[in-house]
Amino acid sequence: MIEINNSSKFLIDESSLKKYVKQMLNYLDVNTNSDVSILFVDEEEMAQLHLRWMKEPGPTDVMSFPMDDVLLQDKFARAKKSTLGDIIVCPSVALNDAKSESTNPAFHLVFLIAHGILHLLGQDHQEDSERGLMQKKEQGIMNSLRVSKKHL
């Protein structure tokens, strides 16, 4: 089940977002009945969460908290219904990032969810080799969704 909670001041198209998440899971060969929780928060709440869990000040765009040990490399684990975890997104930070990158804000928000899902599946970007692999997976996911990156 895909659960979406919005405590931010931004309007979120939950129906479309759920469809995108299902498509992302399908693209990654993850059981689409797996549980994913997505929470949208304001900058103040994100800053508190960022400091509490990552020991870093200020708000960030997205944070992920994996639950079950489902790794992208483990085909058997991906096939089972699992609780993948929680993704927390700060739409105002995402909007500022999208503006600075001249990117469609909706594209960037969906991209952050894809990024978060990859983190739930054990992907990381701390090392250069990991970063390249994760970027390829992100690109593949976004290409499969056919969401426009540039402003219309």
C-alpha cells in the first residue's frame, strides 16, 4: 500500500503520485503491493528531522528511512510483499531546487520520490562508484515514467 500524508502547505496530486510510485516499483521489479509511506512536510519540520536523524542543520529536500531489508540486488526479496519504509519530502526545498535547475517542479518532486525509493532499496551515493549506479537507476526510472524535465 502506498500511503501519502501531506502536512506541508503545498497541494500534492496524491492520485498521480501513487500511480508514479507503482510504476517505479514495477520498473525496479519490486512487488507493487509493498508498503511505502510518503510524508510531505514544511521546512521547519524537515530541519528538525534532518538534525535529529542526520545530525545536519537546516532543511533538506528528501530523507528516506528503510524498514524491511529489501535490497535492489536481491531479486527474491524484491518479489515479496514488504514494508519498504518511509520517504519524507520538503516541497518548498524541492521547488527552490527545481527553480535553480530550471527544471519542471513536478518532475523534480517525482525525481525525489524515485531517489527516496532507491534509498529504501539500499542504494547510496556517498562514493563515486555508488553515485554513478544510482544516477543510472534514477535516469531509467524517470525515462520509464515519461515525465517532462523542462518547463512547458
